[in-house]
Amino acid sequence: MKKVISLLLPFLALLLITGCNQEVAGNGQLDYEQTKKMVVDILKTDDGKKAIQDVMSDEKLRQELIMDQAIVTETIQTTLTSDKGIDFWKKTFQDPKFTETIAKSMQKEQEQVLKNLMNDPEYRGKLIEVLKDPELAKEMSDLLKSNEYREHLKQVVTETIESPLYQTKIQELLLKAAEEKGKEGKEKKAENA
């Protein structure tokens, strides 16, 4: 954006100088509002629009505008870390449809990470070693019988129910059930009438 402004600045300066020169010659005073109106009018003309389009159609300029990493990085960081940005993301992630989309978009990458780990001989060896440990088997047995595990299981069920993918499925099932209930009610009314 800074590049566009720096390219348009000389063009606008030339227009201002020309306009100011004519204004001063005409009545001896420079009127800011009239000059501003003249520049805006010039930019609204077909020639003005064409000049701006020519500047914006320059491929090199567009690449520089789009790919100026420092500006993009700074903008993203500022936006994401601002109070408004944080509030936006909190509200956005409360929407089950949005969170479902995010979860689905990341699902393949998560599956790929797990597959890569399962194909890693070092990871698999450690996992098998841990699972074969007799002390672990005893601990697992004790754990499954404990109240802590039952609380944990409740928490897992709660988290599953609160999962965006699961919430979307529940909403769809509830809407479908409500539609079927409504159809049944209409059919009973029709039979009784």
C-alpha cells in the first residue's frame, strides 16, 4: 500500500500544483476545498481511473504490495494480539460451524503426524516397551478401578460432547428429530380431523 501511495503522490502533487497555479492566477488565493474537490473530480474521471488502474496493473508493483513480508507480518501480529482481535477469535471459535471447518481442515495434518510417528521405529519401540511393562499393566488396572479415572472419563465424555464436530452432528440430529416430530403431529391432526 505504501508503494501505491508513493507512486500516486507525485501524480497528485502535479495535479495540486497545476490546480493551485490556476487558482492563484484566477483570484490570487488558494482555496483548499476547491483544490481537494478538483483532485477528487479528476480521480473520478475515466482518465483518472485509467491512470490508477495502470498503476495497479503493474505485476511487479502488485507482487511487492502483496509480498512485503514485514508489513504482512506486522499487520497479522498486530491484528491477532490486539484486544479486538482476541475478542474476534473468541467469538468466532464459539460458532460450531466455524470450529468444525477448522477441525476438518486440520484433520489430515493431524492424521499425518500420527502416521509418521507410527512409522518411526524409535517411537514405536518406545511405545511397545512402555506397553509391555508389567508395572504399567498393574497401574492401568488400578487406574481403571479408581474414582479419578471415572472423573476423567466424565471429563472426556463432556469434552467429546463439546467438540465442534460432535456439536454439529447433535444439532443436525435435533433438527431432524424436530422435523419428524412436527410431521407426526401434523399427520395425527389430519387423522383426527
